[in-house]
Amino acid sequence: MGGQESDNPIRRIVDVLRRITLTVQIAPFVCGAIYISIFIAYMFASEETMTMLDTLFYISPLFCATHLLYSRILHLCAWHRTACLVPVFPQVVNFVDYYLVSFSEVQAFVFNATAMAMTAVLLIAAYNVFLK
């Protein structure tokens, strides 16, 4: 009986570790799917709707760095680290556009399309890795 009681705390720790690992594995890919839908909405939305979407779904570079740290601690694959970095790409483009060089509308569309394509390929890869 004493052995079973000492196993319970260890089992709980293992269960928590499994759940947190699963959550950390899936979160960047779920965010990526949301990110694609936001980019699509940007093409058709009004200025007010775009502002609302920016407010609701902004992904901070600090959030991305935190997920990269979790990925490294949990020894997750390179695909996961790539998924963590996907939201940073459009922010770098926006930073360059706002502070360094002003992009034309066509260039901005190309950058957004590139980010959507990168995220779509990443989601397909995630499907192949995690669900197949």
C-alpha cells in the first residue's frame, strides 16, 4: 500500500508534464491556423474590423520567444520552432515598412501572401507529423 501512495505524486507529475507538453506542441499550430484566417480577413475587412482583429489576435514577439524557450526545454522538433517563429515574419515586415522603407500596396500583399503560404505549408507539415 505504501508503494501505491508514493506512486501517485509521480503519476500526477508525469500526467501534468504530458498535458503541458501536448499543449505547448499544439499551440503554435493553432495560432498559425488563426493567423491564416486573419490574413484572409484583412483582404476583405474594413479598417475598423482590421483594427479589432489586430487588437484581439496580436501575437507578441515575447510570446514567440517564450514558445521557443518551451520548445527547447521540451526538446521539440525544428518544425515546432519554425511554427513559433511564423508570427514574427509579418511583424518584421511591418516594422521595416513603418520605420525604414515604405512598401507599395503590391509589395505588402506579396509579403502577406508569403506569410500565409509559409503558415499553410507549416500546418500541412504539422498535420503530417502529428496526425498521420
